[in-house]
Amino acid sequence: MDYSKIKMVITDMDGTLLNNDHKVSDRFFEIFQELKKRNILFVAASGRQYHSIVDKLNAIKKDIIVVSENGGFIMQDGKEILSTPLPLKTHKEILSILDNVENIYPVLCGKNKAYARSGNPQFTNKLKEYYTEYELLDDLNDFEDEILKIAIYHFESSEKYIYPAVSHLDGLLKVKISGANWVDISSRNANKGYAIEKVMRLNNIKPEEIVVFGDYNNDLEMLALTENSFAMKNAHANVLEAANYTTTSNDDFGVERILENIIK
């Protein structure tokens, strides 16, 4: 690929930019300053909530574009660019389906806060890693406000225990296995590809001028936007097949290594 053409870098967070300790490396923050000097835009695109992404990238939060909730919510320069909520009726119907599935933990994802059921300290501890702003409720079915996405967690396997129960919704909605333990359900247009296309139009960026990094199925739409697509070595098999290039793992500076080539 021609690194000299790159004007925008887009990367997933968990399993991609974040290492297995859920941290961003000091090496990345140094590289970011070099990208900034070259007027190369940086986009963090994640299934995480906006506040959680910003918390991980706090030192550079004013200089980045944030695509959160799998593309359901975009912020640039402190302004809301896109919000794609689930209709109230739809999220109630999804919760009704999930009530019949054992050992899962749904999370209602709003713009400013996530909502989960109280009563399981083990899951609450897990929730804290992915959601900076959250509230525990006795019954999610009583929740009436707008949400962007329903994220569902299983301690063993999302692909085995969650996806079969909700896969029939895919098409009418967007149903994505977003991690080893997570499945995300959102509006049909709430995906990273749709969101990144909007960001590209707003910033007058062409497909050959972006580079994209991902590791899981919720990254497939944005990886398809350009020939300059990278799967992490630790990526899901679907992502390894879809991407045109592979880099080292998220624990071996896979994103940072390619960004250093761009800078050179």
C-alpha cells in the first residue's frame, strides 16, 4: 500500500488499539503527535460508549474523532455528528426475547450512560471496564428513555450462547458478535462502516486515503471501505479473511507498527 496517501487513521479499540490489559500504549500517544503534525486525522471506532473511549484516550480527546456504540454515535470537535437510536418499541421487543435466554447480561446503551440490571457483582465488575458512566436498575423493562444499542454479555462465549438466540433479528436490525463475550444489537444503519463513510464525507477523505484496523465482526463494514484494511494477528477468522493485510497482535503493537510506517 502507498502510505504517503494516508490522511485518516481509523482503529477499533478492544483487541486492536488496546492491549490485553485494556490500555493504550505510551508508544501510541507519541506516534499520535507525529500524525497530528502531518495533519493525519485519527478516528477511534468502537462498540464502547463515548465516555469510555474518551477515558482511554483522555490525553488527546480534543484532537480525535470518536465513533462509539458500533457507529451509533459520532462526536467530532465537541459536536454530535450522528446519532442512530433504537425505537423504544424495538428495544422492548429485544428485551422480551432476551428474558428467555439464561446466563446473559443485557446493557442498554444511551448517549450519556449505560444501564444494566443490579444483583450480580461479578458482572458489575466487568461492566466497569467497558462503561465509564453507568447505572444499575432493578428491571430494564421499565426503562423508557432513548438508547443507541443493546449490548449483551456472556461469561463464556457470545458466539455460542447469545448469537443463536438473536441471529434471526439480523437484517431488520444490525446484530453483531463484537467480542468473545459480547453481542451488540442496534439499528440497521448503526454500524462502523456507515458511520465512517459519514466521517469521510464530512472531512473530504477518499477510500484510498484511509487505513483501517480491526479484530472482530463489528469491524467488517469499516474494513470493507478501503483496500488499506488491516486485521490484527489475534483477529476473528472472519476479519482475517476480509482484511487485505495483517499486522501483529494488539499485545505486540500491531497498530503502532503500521502507523510508524505511515510516518516514515
